[in-house]
Amino acid sequence: MKEAYFWCYPWDLLDEGPDLALDRIAGEIGAQSISIATTYHSVAQFRPHAADAPARFVSESAAHFQPNASAYSATRIRPIPASWMKSRNPLERIAECCRSRNVALRAWLIACHGTALAARYPDAACKDAFGNRSTSWLCPANPDVREFVAGLAADLTTNYPIAAIELESPDFDSNPHTHAHEKIGLNLGPIERLLLALCFCESCVQSANDADIDAAAVHRSVRVHLAPTIAGEPPRTTTTIDFLASDGALQAYAQHRTHSIRAFVTAVRRRTKTPIFVHAPYSPDLAGWNPADLAQHCDGFIFPAWTESPDSRRARLAQLVAAAGSPDRVHLGFYCYPPQTADGPALVRAVHDAVSAGHSTIGFYNYGIAPNAGLDWARQAIRFARRDR
Ligand SMILES: [Zn+2]
């Protein structure tokens, strides 16, 4: 194993004391690096070991560092600094503590998912076939969104000793949710979910038209395809592939989204020389995501190895490794708490298997969420993987 790291929230490190927390993460548990949330979606976290008594942390989506305005001159979108920081800059202190301990610092950057940004910049948010704006997702095809996230990457890597950027959600919403209690009385299958997830914002329409795809015709046909669903019909039983194959323009429109995502990652790449790793989305079909289109424009992928059934996980991982060209370029992430990981031996086994298959960078999720027992599972998994190879 080349690198073991922990995903961390800055507020957890700050409340515990970054020196103490890093002594534990690096010294006791044995990780060499941390990935710190620099921008994050809204969160309500239960913190089992934050202080003397378990605590909760709640925040609207925000930037969890103090942005430098000069990095955002190419976009009208500005980061929204989290209110819990007040005038402090937690990233500065954490970076200093990492530097003094020789712990590498990764910047975990949530790109398009954020309710506060969607509320402040609604015309940059995704728009469905019925004209409804997303309240939680900015559109990756929108040039302002692209330059905003590229600005974040430039800001972070210019002003802090960042060893790698983790780009999460530089794509379309693959897990559509509004952060409100969702009320849908329709029978949705994978095809209907895809039709509802397609974005028809001005940027997506323009980009498709530029590629000689008739966006207006696709827009019309999506509404026609969804009419029976909205009338209460059951979901379609054909596969998504077969369904798209029956409507050439729709298929081209759905596939074109990967070009927008590639342009997005390329824009970030232009603003920083720091290695960029892209998180694989929960549902590539809904996200419009194709790793083969991205592999040349980033340094690798991060795969959350907990998300699916073993069979589909294996298939997706094989696809990522094929696109990346090597398992070494696919970093794997594991929960260190149940139910995604049942117990310590399960984590030890999973990490051992991953390292044996050539995945030399392993992430553990998440320092402030895991109970103390889960942190010990990670310590055992790291020790076992090191002894093994
Ligand atoms: Zn769009």
C-alpha cells in the first residue's frame, strides 16, 4: 500500500485540536494523509468522539476555508464561506499542522452539489424538461459553474500545500434529491429517472445544438416519453440502452453530457498543476459520466467501494480500471462503520483484497463520523495491508 488516508471534516479536526487529531490519524492509526472537506454540501453529522459528550454538527452547503477573491475573476459565482468559521481560516491551521508532521493534505472539493449556491444562483442550476430548476445542483455545462470550480481549485492549490484534489460531483445529479422531504407519487424506473434527470438549461441546450443535436426535439420527446409516467403508468421494462437506441436524438443528447463533464474537468485542469482525482458517481447513467472520456484529463478516479452489490461493484471497478489503464490510478474508499462495513475483520479483508489487486491508495470514511471502534478497524486494516505487501 502506497498511501492510506482519512476523509476528514475541518470542524472535527479543529474541535479536537488539529495536533491531537493528526497524532491520532497519522501516529496511532497509521495514515499518511488526510482529505479535508474544503467545499461541502449541507450536512447534519452525529459526532461520536468530538468532545466529552457526543455532539451534532449542522451546516448549510458552503466553503470551509476563507476564499481568496482574486481566484474567481472569470466567473460571476462566488464561494459562500461557512458561518461556523466566523473570521477564522481552519484550512490554514490544519495545513500547518499537516506540514509539521509530514502528513499530506488532499483537498476534497464538492463541485456542483450545493443548496446554498443553487439558491443564490438559480439560473446556474440544472433545469428539467418541465422547466423546474434544481434546488441542489449547479449545471456542469454552465461556463460560470465551470470557472467557479476551476477558481476553487486554483485558490486552494495556490494558497495551501495541497498534494491532490479530489473532485466530487463534477457531473449531473446522479442521486436526485432536494434535501427536503421528497414527495413523488409516480412509478419511476431507471428510464423514467434518467428522463427526469436530463438537464435542459440554456448551457446544455446550447452545447447540444453546437454538436448538431436538435435539443428542442429532444426536449419535446422527453416530455412525450414521460406523459404516461405522469398519468400513473408503471415504469418501462426495457433496458435503458435499448430505450435510448430507439430514439437517436435522445440517445445523442444523453451521451453528449459526458462532453460537458470532460470540458468541466479540463477547465479545472487548466488552473492547477496539482494532481486531480475524480470521484465516480453513484449512478453513472444519471450523472452522464463515462470514465473513458475523462481518464486522459485527470490523474485517476476515486471509487467508493461500498455503494453497490458485489457484482455491480466488480463490474464498475473493472470499467474504471480499464479506463484509467491501471488499478494504481483508481483509489478505493471504505466506510469504517456499519452497515456498509460490518465489522473490523470485514474491513481488514476488503482492504487486503484491494491492495492485493493493485489499488495502492486507500481512503477511509470518515474520521469524525466513525466511532472509536471503527477508527481501530482502520488501524488494523492499514497494519495488515502494510505487513502483507
Ligand atoms: Zn444544464
